[in-house]
Amino acid sequence: MGNAEKQQACFPSVADINSLQLRLLQQHLAYLQKASPYYQGLFRDIGFSVDQFQTLADLQRLPLTGKPELSAHNRDFLAVAEAQVVDICQTSGTTGAPVTIWQTESDLQRLAQNEQQAFVAAGIKCSDRVLVGAALDRVFMAGLAYFLGLRKIGATAIRAGSGQPALVAELIRLQRPNVLVGVPSLLLGVAHQLAASGHSPGELGVEKLICIGEPVRDPGLNLSALGAALQQQWQAEVFSTYASTELATAFADCTAGCGGHLQPELVFVEIIDEQGQAVVSGEPGEVVVTPLGVEATPLLRYRTGDIASLHSEPCRCGRQTPRLGPIIGRRAQMLKCRGTTLFPGAISSALQEIAGVRGHYLEVHQDFDLSDRIRVVVGCKDDSVSAEAVAAQIAAKTRVKPDVVLVSPEEISNKIIRPDQRKPVTFFDCRQRDPEQE
């Protein structure tokens, strides 16, 4: 038996994973029918009962849930008595009005289990010192989840938060963590800040970067320009993760770096096309997630609005769980410009390859029904970089040449870093949209 076969033998087989997920989905549907006012009404309206669910494919017969339903009927998603709620979270509100997610003690334990497993897959141990560059306050889930997971591992947590890059830089210099958790643009900005003050980021002992909120891999699962820049600046391994408050679950890279592993006891995932049908494995589509084992705010077939691919071939680490590729865009942020369709991430990727760029944001206006006007505001202090050159670089990568404006990096930071948001806001949609399409 070769090394690859030995590794695979250590992990559950595809058949075992599918059997486990079917059983957990049946339990999940039974719980929704018993405890969730929203899904009780939904199942009654469509004439569904749990005994009709016999195969994983049967899930596609059930309706999708999205942000509009969760927002309009938020209270009806609470499936426990108020007295059982021990924590209240809200979504960030980056793409719409925030919604409340309630958590019981069991949900917090599940959250800790999720992050523990994700960190362990990335090689985090009890001896590690981990700086968490994510908010633990303001009813956000991210920082709480990372702290609970690290606590379960026994690692040392340094709760830096994400709002003050200067504080993050100072804590790295003083506390010498060997692992950083944070939004990639924040971690890259901190590296630049340290270098400007005479400290080499690569010599501060950081070994791993756990990147949240922004993709650091391309669709081929290789490091993107942003991921490569982080690796070069910090001289550290770069790991990607994907999660959201509603899901209370993370898809995280293992040490092989081949996409975010699904945790089969915690989540079921589908990738669907614009008609709501399943796509072929490896093809991009909207990520639809059913979190398993959630008590207070259980969801079924939740539409994330994010576009990505699901990879089903075994990972080099030996795990046979499906892996989620990088998010290539949001369904509601798809742009149409002069006959070309693209996502903001494609423009961000092009900008990451320009050495003098220090942050950016996009403004999108709609001049005509089938054409968007894109304005890209770029932070740059390098006099050798011109707006025309930046626009040409974007056009070479995307076939769209937007309006480009150069401003100071400080102006970019003031615009995109907001105290009420857990990650930078780099997309400003000024189009008139039908709320039903969000």
C-alpha cells in the first residue's frame, strides 16, 4: 500500500461520508419540523414530511432559503425558547441589513468544535501562539469562533481585533505570535507598516497565516497574487478559509492547500446554477449550505450568494471530503460591462499584481439596463504608477477597461475600514436593483 492509500485509509471513505450525511440530514429535517416555526410553515405549505426524505438527492426537492427570507421572517427562525439563548450574533450587514443569529450553549460548543477541527487541519497545536485579527465584540461571530476553537485546542490566543492595523503590528512585535488569523488585506497592510518602521515581517517568527474574508487562491487552487505577496512578506505558509455568520461553519485549507474541506458532521453543501439545479463537480455555481447540528437558528439549503466550485477528488492529505474552492464573486455583485460579465474579485486580482498599489475600492453605476460603469479608486504613493497604466493592467486581465482614479492609501483606508464592519468594504453598488434579485 502506497503513502497516498495509507493516508486515505486513515479517513472516512466517500460511502461512509454520504451515509453519515444522509442520517444527519434526516435528523436535521425532523428537528426543523418539530422546532422551527419558519420551516414548520414551509413544510406544511409544500406538503412535506420527513419520511419522504430517503436519499441525498431528495434534498433538491426542498425549497431554498436566502437572506430575504431570513431577514423578513427573522424571529420565526428561532427554534428554542428565549431562556435557552446564551449568545446573540448579527450578520455583518456588508451586503444588506444585518439579521440576528441566536445561539445556545450547544451551538457554542459546536462552533468551538468547528474551529478546532479547522485549525487542527492547518497544523495548529496547543504550543502555538495565535494572534486573532478579527472582532470579538459588536455581536460578530468570527472572533468569538476563533477564540473558542483555539481555547479547545489549548493554544495561546492574542485577541488583537481588526480595527487598528498599528495595534496589530505592535502586538506582533511585542507578543511574537507564530500564527496570524485575519483578513489578507489587513495582514498585508500590517506587513507593510512593520517594514516601513524598520522591522522585517519575515524575521518576526510568524509561521502560518490563516486568511479569512478574502480569497488567497485562484480557481486552480494555486496562491493568487495576494496570497503570494503574503507568503513573500511574512515568509510563512498561507491558508485560506471560508465561512459566514449564518452558516456557523468554516471550510478551511489543510496543509496540502487544495481548498476548504467540508466537515461532514457539521455541514452539507451544494453548488447550484442560476436555475437552482446542481452543477457538475468542479464547475462554479452558487454555494448553498445546510448547517447540521445547529439548535437555536437552524437553516435548510441556505443560499450564500457566493460563487465557487466544489472539488470531489481525494485531497493530497488523504481526506476524501469535498473541498470548496475560492470564492470568485457574489451573485448580487456580478458586473456587466460592454458585453463582458465579471466579478469585482477579477479586478482585485489584477490590482494585486501591481507593486505600488496599496488598497482599492470599486464604485459601480448603471448607465443602461445591460451595461455597468465601473470606477476603480486605487491607493498609491508611487509616482511611476499612472491611472492609465492601472486601467490597462485591469483590461489585460479582464477585457474591461474601467475608469481609474489614484488617491493616497490613507484615503482608501478611511473609506473601506468601518467600525461597524468586520472586514474592509471594497464594493459600493450605486445601481438601482430589484431587492428580489439580491
